[in-house]
Amino acid sequence: MENFILWSVSFDEQVRELSFFATPVQIKRINKGTQEMVTQMIDDLGISGVSFERWNVDHFVTNYLMDYPPSENWEDIWADTCEIKLQLAVPIKLESEDTELIRTFARDKSWNGESSYLPSQCVVVADFYSPESLAKAKKILDRVGKLRENASLIDELHSQVPYVPKQLFTKIHEAYLELETYQGKMPSELSVRQRAGVPKQLILYLGVFDQKFFIDGAKLAKAVSDLVYELDGTTTWNETTDPYQYS
């Protein structure tokens, strides 16, 4: 059986950076990666005959590949995932579609069998169906993180998108307050990233959390995901490929 699902492949032509996400199918994980592993993965992506010397592996957890209906076990929802980035010497043409899931038998020989990956960065992956809807959503999402310390933004943000329930901005503010109480410090501010090679997708970084955050329902992630839906986006692969399946 395959070891990982590869998805969200991006190539930034300006800096010739290839990046993609890898989510485990079984118990095997990725530590730092090896050249053999990365070579097999990019070959499975349909990219062959390119050379590279270095790569980076960044770990996070995301619910983008969650099944429907959702499991009651948070570990079936929030999957340990890696972004693998490497610099290429020559430009390439990607053959895979934005939503394609590619399975690979590649394995990381640097992984020592450790299964715990928490605390880890929590990521919500937001897909949009047009550049226009993404641009409009990004203006709001870029400022949502400020709700952690500024409740007055609730009215201001709601006035910019009056079709979004005001209560949703209130929930995000309250989720930040709850995090501050149990963490004993100000939570990290939500940050938004857009990769050049995936123009209709935003990566939302919510902060680094331990197991308790997910056991308690990942309330901040849930509220941010609900906001993405109201802004005409989706946060799971199933909905992105078939937006009407749950209606």
C-alpha cells in the first residue's frame, strides 16, 4: 500500500521553486526527508530529469483531506502533513491538476519511527473558484488575526462583508480569548500565504497547538473555516472537487 498522498503542487516560475504537500496514508512519517525520497516523489508527480541539491521539509497539521462524514476521532480529521520545497535548476511544466491526489510508495529513511508530531502548526487550506472571490476573501482574512486583541474590528469587518453573519467574527474573537486563557499567553496571529503556482488557494496559518486544542474541537480552526465558506470558499478536498455533495 502507498505511504503518502501528494497534493497541492506548485511551481513558482520566478524563483524556480517547486513545492507540494505530503500526507501519510499509513503509519510512516517524514522526518527531514532524503534525496531518494524526494526524487521518487517528484517522479510520481510526473516531473523527471530535473536535478536538485537541497530541499526543505515543513511540518503542519490540516483537515483538508478529511473524510465525510467526519470521524469522531480528531486524529482522523487532522492529519500530520509536510510541505516539501526544493529549488530547481531549470523551469518545468506541471502535468498534475490543482486538485489531483497522487499516491506514492516513497519513504523517508531518516524517520526513526516516532509517531508524535504535536505540538504543530495548524493550517486551514482555503480553495476558491475564481481569482476575484479569493482576492475579496484575502482582504478579510488578512485582518482576521487582529481580532485576537481588538474586538472593535468585529463591526468593521462585518461592514465590509455584510452578508457574513456578524456572530462569526465574534466567535473568532472568543476563540482567541479562550486560547489565551489556556495557553497563558497571547495566541499567534493568523497569517495568510498564497503560493504563485496555486493562484486560487490560500494557506491559513493559525498557530502552533498541542493535543488539547484538537481534542477540544479546534474551535478557532472551525470558526475560520466557517468564515471561508461564507466568503465563497471551501476548506476540504471533497468540497473543492464537488461543492454540491453536502447540500
